[in-house]
Amino acid sequence: MSRQYQQHYEFQQWWNKQRETHNNSDLLLFNDKSEPSNGFLAVEVGSTGSNHDNNNNRERTRSARQIKHVWLLKLIQIVSSLAYVTNGVVSVVKTANRRIKSDASSERLSVRVETRFYRVIKVFFVVVVLLLCFEVLAYFRVTDLVEYVYAHWLEIRVNYLAPVLQSLTNVCIVLFLVQSVDRLLLVCGCFWIKFRRIKPVAAFEYCSSSDVEDYPMVLVQIPMCNEREVYQQSISAACIQDWPRERMLVQILDDSDDTTVQALIKAEVNKWQHRGVHIVYRHRLIRTGYKAGNLKSAMSCDYVKDYEFVAIFDADFQPAPDFLKKTIPHFKGNDELALVQTRWSFVNKDENLLTRTTVEDMDIAVRAHLCGWKFIFLNDVKCMCELPESYAAYKKQQYRWHSGPMQLFRLCFMDIIRSKVSFMKKANLIFLFFLLRKLILPFYSFTLFCIILPLTMFFPEAQLPAWVVCYIPGIMSVLCILPAPRSFPFIVPYLLFENTMSVTKFNAMISGLFKLGSSYEWVVTKKLGRASESDLVTFAELEEAQGENNTIHRSSSDSGLSELRTTKSKNRLYRKELVLAFILLTASLRSLLSAQGCGDARKGDEGWGRSIRLVRPLCYEIDGGDEGRGWGAVVGTRDGGETGGCPVCTPESLMS
């Protein structure tokens, strides 16, 4: 064993020595991969120079072949990656196209006006994309022709386009400040009312010992149209009012064109009739006037004259059982009072971000105001209702709520002028209520943040202050949500969402003001049939107290909670909002180029070799001097020297 160990040790010493001197030695070590591997190394002793060169050539050939294989593998990886990306893009485009078509097929709002407005937005998007491409070409100095055209474009932009855009910007800023002051005054008024605890007080309250004759006759009206999801909750809430049954009548005013929904509502009405509730069902074949026409038609019945008060609930409202007891007493002893409005509360207020923004109706308030009547708002009396939970439903609701005020303003303008109310009330109604809050607000929101803001990226000479874009909107949003501290985390999403919704609101405002498209069409907001927990408990207690027997059959609509179906909603893409998003992204890319010195006439355009700086006055010196009209230009060469001149007078100097 010691002799073998000695031999191995000597061989290891010899092998290490050969590795150290293999570049200067005549020994060549190689491992032939073409032969089967047997765990040994082949050593060729005393190889000649020609064999050494042949082996080097063979190694170079092998290395070139290996490099070729490596590049082929990389090329295959690149091709497969491109194919993967292409398939992904095609899949996204197909999905987007399918969802856009799905939304277009279900859209029923002002088809012609929507198409026109969408075309205008698409044209605007094409213009900003072309401007961005042109700026990029000028930035990279593609050709001398591009530089020449770009120089003249700067001249036109500065002397003609930028002043017009700046004037429009200033007008929108003034409107924005006026609306902000109005909003600030409203917020201060709300805080003052809350701080002083100002609220209406009823002359008396109903108690359990009150005589039946003390309860006035009340007519409850519930207009609805194809309200499959919410009709049962609203009818049940109206029928369980804590009011003598002989002193109350419930009218179900159905405009549904779906025969299945009609049958369900009729069955629900028959069920409550069997329970002793005074309730009637009315159906119209022609929806003249939509909801308002439905209510007016119901008031023409002969038995209506026997009722002193009318309580109106939308199909998704679920009033509490003591609603009438808390509202009717306010009319006693107040002959000038025509309307009592209660606060809205929502069964789905925490469902998502959409269910945190609400707007009140105002048509009946305007008409009562013109007649000299008064109305009060009860903040401590709540009436449960349902908010739209999807963007499609919210979009339809906002379209109707912004188109309706403009229709009402157009129809009631002369009535306001001829009314007997004071001049200050007329001015408040016309200028503050209609013009400022219903017309100017959607106008400047869309124009300032969706049109002017992107254009200022391409026309940097027109300045839009940062306090207009960021600070004041943020401050006003904080002031508006101070009464609801839970909404603070949603300030930024709310601002971005309202910026997107300004497209729909502006379109609705224009449609209602000028009677465009189907602005008079009443599109019912899609509802999901949410019910509050208190209503369900009250309804269950009523069922148990009445002790239903087998003689009263359960109606087809009284399906119970176990049969509620949850449908999976599909995400959709909306064309106008999508194009608007691309417009803003294009403007942001242009702002990045401007930060690099591309095309900003105030900072210079050093991206294509020259510095063009626009100064006032025209054709005069840079600092000081007379105040000439228009804008001037100074063209600087690459070495830093300046040559005075004006592109208006000598445009060829830009290319010198």
C-alpha cells in the first residue's frame, strides 16, 4: 500500500508541474469527447508544432460552433417571447373589444349624441397622438425638414394658439374659483346648522293613546317600471307602516312592459290585500311622461280627493315603520309648508367605492319654491334606499340626474321670471342653483381637467397653475367629507373617479340643454334588491304575529331569502373613458419630453441642436426694452452664441 501511495504521489506531482508549464511545454493534454468516457485522461507526449496548430484550429471551430448554437438558442428564446407577448396583446385586444361591444349593445342612452361625442373625443385623441409623434421626431432631429416645420409650428403655436388656450384657461379658472367659493359657503352653512343644532320641531307627536280620527288620510304612491329586484321590499315597507289601515291607501303605479314582472307585482299586491291592507294596482300601457306622468295619472283617480297627504317613495326605497308618524306632525299648524324631505340612508353604502356618492332630487323643490311654498328637511329621519353598485348603473343614473336639471331649467326659465317670488330668490334659483351648480360645474370640470390640462402639455406657453389642478380640489374635497370622517381614505379615488365621470355629466348636460338625442328617455337604474337588516326583522315579526294559515297561499314573488341569486358581474370597458385615459397618458408622455427640454418655448428646445427661447416683446431685445405686441424669439447656436432675430421676420434664420 505504501508503494502504491508513493506512485500516486509522484504522478500527482508530475501532473501539477505539467499544468503550470503547459503553455511552454511540448506536452498536449486533451480530453477527446468523441470517445466513450472511461474516467481517464489521454496524454500525448512529444506532439509536433503542426499537431498543435491543428488542435488549435479544431478548438476554434468547436468554439465558433458553440457560439452559433448559443445565438440560435437566444434567437429562439426571443422569438418565443415575442410570440408570447403577441398572443397576450391579441388576447387583451379581443377581450377589450368584446367587452366594449357588450357595453355598446346594452347602452340605451342617447345613441346618436353618444356617437357624436365619442367621435369628437376620438378626433382629439388622434390630434394629441400626432402632436406627440411630431414632437418626438423633432426631438431626435430626424431631418432638416422636420426642424424647419417644427420651427414654424412653434411660431404658430406661440403667436396664435397659446393665447387662445390661455384665455380659455383663465375663464375656466374663474368659474372654478366661483364654484369653490359657493361650495365653501355651503360647507360653512352646514357646519353652522350642526353647531347651533338647528332643526325643525313638530307641533305634536303621535302616541299609542291617540284617537284614530287624529290620523289624517294618507295616500302612499310607489311608481315603478320593471323593478324585478326591489318591488317586494318597497311594497312590504309601505304596507307595514305604523298607521291605521283605514286611514291609508297604497298605490302601486306600475309602468312595466315585462309581463312576468307585472304578474309578480300583481301577486304581491293580492297577498297584501288578503292581509287587510288597502292597496291597489295600476298599470299604464303607454309611458307618457315616464315617472312624473305616472304619478300625475294616478292623481286623476276619483278617490284621491279624500286624502289630505301624499307620500311618494321610489321603488328602491324602504321607509321605516314610523316614517309617517315622524313626518306628518310637521304639517300641523304650518299652512305654508308643502313638502317634508327626509334624509337618505343606504342599505349598501359600504358595498364599494361607487356607493359613497349621492345626489338628491330637486324637481319638486323647484316647483314648490316658485309657488311660494316652503319645505323642510328632516336630517334625523332616515329612509333606506339602494345605491347603484356597478359603473353602468351609476353612469345611467348620473346621466339622468344631469340631463334632467337642464331640461327643467329650459322649461321653467320663463316661469321663474314671471313668478311672484322676490328678485333675490329668482337670482339665487337661476344663477346659483341652475347655472353655477348644474351647468357650470360639469362644463368646467370636463373642459378644465379633460381638455385644457392635456393641451397645456402640448402648449407649454399656456400655463395652468398647480393650485388649480391639485391644491384647491383637494382642500374642497376634505371640507366636503368632514361630516363623514370614514370617507377620508377615498379622497384621491373620488377625485379621479369624478374626473372620469365628467365626460358623462358634460354629455348629459349638453343633451338636456339642447334637446339632443333621447334626452327625454327615462332609463331605469339597475338595482340588486338589497334589503336592510331592520326591515327583514320587522317583516319576519309581522309574518309571525299574523300567523299565516293554509288559506292564504304564498305568492310567487314571496320567494324568501334562500332563493336570492347572486350573479357574477362582468367587467366592462367604456369607450369614452378609455379614450380619455389614453389622452391623459399621451399628455403625460409629452410632459416627460418637456422635462427633457423638448418643445418648451419658455425653456428652450435643446433636443435638436438649437435653443429656441420665446420672450416678450416681439423683435426687441431680450431683457428690458419696449413692450411690443405678440411674442419674440432668439435663436441660439450650438456653441452658445446668440443671433438676434424673429422667426416671423426671418424664418430662414432658424435653419442657419
